[in-house]
Amino acid sequence: MAAYVIYHAEVTDPEQYERYREKVTRVVSDAGGEYVVRGGEIDQLEGERPLGRTVIVKFASMDAARAFYYGETYREVKALRNGAARTNAYIVDGVD
């Protein structure tokens, strides 16, 4: 069953965040992830608006999503994001 990494970020240092974005695209692809949402316009329907950017990445399974997120390669790239954005991230099972 597919799983999705859902990520919200309020960018506080655009230059540093851009260095993260330049690297993370390849890391996601190499881990078998597929971007479903990467920023874009938000039409707020209910509740509180999420932090600035919303990113959703599809993986083949919860295990694949966890392997990406906790893996050494992403950990190194994620370090570029530290101090450049306030973030919330989680993994959720999809439906088949």
C-alpha cells in the first residue's frame, strides 16, 4: 500500500532553503519517491492554515517512506534545511 510523506514548511532563510531544495529532489527520486504536491496555491477550507509550503511525496509503502526519511542520505540533506525553515512532517498510509 502506498504511503505519503507530508511536509509543511515556513521558510525563514530562502538562500539556505534553496540549497536544500536543490539536493532533496534527487534524494527523493533515488529513494523511489514521487512528488505529488510541491508548493502551489492553497485554498484554505477549514481550520488553521498550514505553514508556508506543503509538499507531498508518494512512496510504494510505509517502509519505503520510513527508509527514505530515516536514511543516511536524506539525513545529510535535511541538515541543509536546519535553521532555514520551521517544519512539520509525517508519514501516512494511502488507500488502495
